[in-house]
Amino acid sequence: MTSARVQVAQFIGWGKVALMRGVLTGLDVTGLARLMAPRTRGRGVTFTLHSVDPAMPPHFDPNGILRVTPEFLEQAIAVTRAEGYDIVSLDEAARRLAAAPGATDRPFACFTFDDGYRDNRDHAYPVFKRHGVPMAIYVPAAYLDGAGDLWWLVLEKAIAAAPRLDIDVAGERFRFETATADEKTVAFHKVYWALRALPEREMRAKVQEIANNAGYDAAHLCRELVMTWDEVRALAADPLVTIAAHTVNHLAIAKLPAEEARHEIAESVRRVESELGRACRHFSFPYGDATSAGARDFEIARSLGLATAVTTHKDVIDADADLCGLPRISLNGNFQKARYVRVFLSGAPFALVRFAKRLKAAVRGRGAGLQSGQARPLAGRTA
């Protein structure tokens, strides 16, 4: 890829993040988010986090979106409390959602971490302990066994080690010079999304091929970064910490046959219960987007008796939310400011997204009606 094309790709990527930051900032400084909050904030929120690390990020940091600093975590907790939210455990959130909403209910927030990174213990847990508020960690069983495939990090490290990338993905050839950090960043994001479209095991095999070509050995990566069962048991001794399930192998559940999907969920719950000697009532779908978890998968979780299962669909939690398909809001490396947390809590950006989608659908419907000679209203029923 030429340097000009690299610059264009970078500009587009940065532009999207800058636009989102601008919208969130505008909602905050104009006071619009606060004005909308009484109608848009819902009954509560569940925050998604992954890794917490105080270190300065490297220039090539394509997975930096998955990492926040302890200082930002402190801010997020302080803002959440200042906005009148109770920070609660997953059990308490499930109890509140199962009960009929009352006029005096305070909104709640849950802080949840995916994947079981050791830095959750080293850098996140001390923050929650200091504030006396609960946290939850969703763990993939095989990862705590030391046998997990952190393929997104393997891809990063392989590209970091390689001066160029030349790989076929689903019949499309990807050729990139990756001598500089900027070139590596563009290559990572282009290949990452092409890989995500593949069946899970084919995707992982392709990442292993990239790693082999780069001479990168990922054998010890999982054990270096993810906690062991002993470490999780020690952490779970604190009542502030909930350990929940996140499949066995961190597979996209929606892409699996029903029997295998059920096994990934049920066996991960069983392993948590067996290793910790207590009930496991909560589950997180890996990736959690619409291509990774859907109605069939929510029903599997429900049939297993789970109290909650969470996705990464970005929204607040309304009174009629599906407890086995709950939305979450990402607190990530691209948006580490108190004002962004404040706006997320208001629910305003998600309400605006829903409105924009309805408007777009209405316009499309009107256009189709005009083409067929039938006029249609721009707005339909919204409640």
C-alpha cells in the first residue's frame, strides 16, 4: 500500500473517532444530554471493559481500544456516582430488572470486564476496592487453563514483527508494506475486519498462518496475559467481585451450530461453578455484536437458567430489556474522558441513533411508496 493510501485510510479512521467525540462533546457542553436524560437514560447501564493498564501505549497499538488507564476508571466511577447511579453487582441488577419499575427507583450501573486479563486484578480491582463498589469479570474457561487463543493480540504481534504482509483471506489478496507503525496500523484494521467475516476456526487458522509467516510464536501469550484459576479464586474471595462465564473458547456463538453453541455456554458455566464452588448466574457473549449473538443464543442462555447474559449492543437498559440479551456500553481507549461517561449515562446518543435509524427507514419506505405510486407517511408508530 502506498504512503498516500495509508494516509487516506488513517484519515478516515481518525475522522470517525473524531466525529463521535465531537457529537458526544456537543451533547455535553450544550446541556442537551442532561435535558434528554430523564427520558432516555433507561433503568440502568452495563459498562464493557477489557484491559486496564497505566503504561504509555506504543505507537502501533491497534488493540488500544480495549485498554483504559486506572485513572480513567477512577473518573468513570466518580462520574457514575455523581450522576446519581447506584453501582451494583450483576445479581442486584438482575433483581432490579426482574422487579416492576417504581417511581423512586434510582438508576443502576454495572462495571464488567471481558476475558480475564491479569491486569484486571493488578490495576482494576484496587480501584474498585478503594471505592467499595462491585465489579464483574467474564472468563473464558480455556483461557484460564492457559490454552486460549487471543487471536486479535496474536495478529497485532505478528504484524508488529513483520516488515510486510502478504496473505489471502477468502479469495482476496492483502499485500501491505508494514515497515512503519502507521503502515502496520492500516494493515491490521484492513485484515482484521476481513478475518471477522470468516467462520471462527478458519479465521483463527488464518491468523496462525500470518503469525507463522512473521516468525511470531504465540504459545505463551495466553498464560502471560490471562489469570489462572488460582488467581481468579483468590480474587473471587472478595464479595465485591463476581466471576461469570464467557464461553470455553471465546467463539462467536451465533456462528456455531446450535449444539456446539449450547455446549460453549453450558460448559463455561459448569467450569466456573466447579472451579469456584459457587453458582454461576451470568454470561457474556464473545464479541457480542449482531453477527456473534442473536435470538437463538439468547434463548439458549435463558434455557440454562442464567439470570443475565450480555452483548455489546450499545444502549442503556430499558424496563422491557431481554435479560439474556442485555446491551452494554463500551468504556474504551478512544473515549477516556469524564464527559463521555456522563453522556453515555444519559442515554442521549443511543436515543439519537435509534431516531436516525427510524428516520432513514421511513425515508426509504416513502421512496419505495412513491416509486410504486403509493405515498407513505414519513413517521410511523414510535411507541
